[in-house]
Amino acid sequence: MPVQDFPLPAWFEITSLAVLVAILAFDLVLAYRRPHIPSTRESALWVSFYVGLALIFAVLMFIVGGSEPAVQFIAGWVTEYSLSIDNLFVFVIIMASFAVPAEHQHKVLLFGIVLALILRGAFIAVGAAVIEAFS
């Protein structure tokens, strides 16, 4: 079944992107100002915070765009979240191989995530342009 396009208002997309960039910037600043080894409690609170943000975004998407885009977002988010679990093993191997000190692993991991987002966006844009040119 092909994925349908449910256009959301431009203000919603722009605001969402601005909030995402602000959250990532805040996280980067926090990682630089307070390098430390997070406790299990702190880690659980941060995970809860980000899961909560995703759920709030889904509710806002439901209010603004209806049920279809919200359900598609939740389905995509759950899929990506579950697939990201295997990346934890890769991160552990990389951090151990490069002997990254535990107090700096958050910063390194966050930069890796930001770089992955940028590269993913670039590859999607290039892939869409190639498909458009040859279809």
C-alpha cells in the first residue's frame, strides 16, 4: 500500500523544525557544559522526556492534520525507535574501540546523531532528485 501524502500547514512544519533544532542545540550545549557519567535515573528521565516529546508531537499532529498523519508518525517512530536498539551495540563497540572517556560519550553520541540526521537528509534530497530526473 503506497504511503499517502497528507500535507500539513507550513507553519506547523516550520515550527516543528525550529523546535527540533532548539532541542538539539540545548542538548549539545548541555553536553558541553556538563560532561559527566549519567546515572541510570538521569538516563531514564531523559528517555522519558524524549518519548514524551514524541507523543506530544503525535497529539499535535493529530489536532493539526488528522488521524492519518498522526498514525503514520507513530508507526514510523515506533519502527525507528525499535530499530535504534541494535545501534546501542554498535555505539558500545565504537566507544570502546576509540577509548572515548565515559564522561564524553554523550557528547560524541549526540554529534553522531546530528551528523546522521544531516547526512540522511542530504541522501533523501539527492535520492528524490535522482528519482524525479529519471521518472
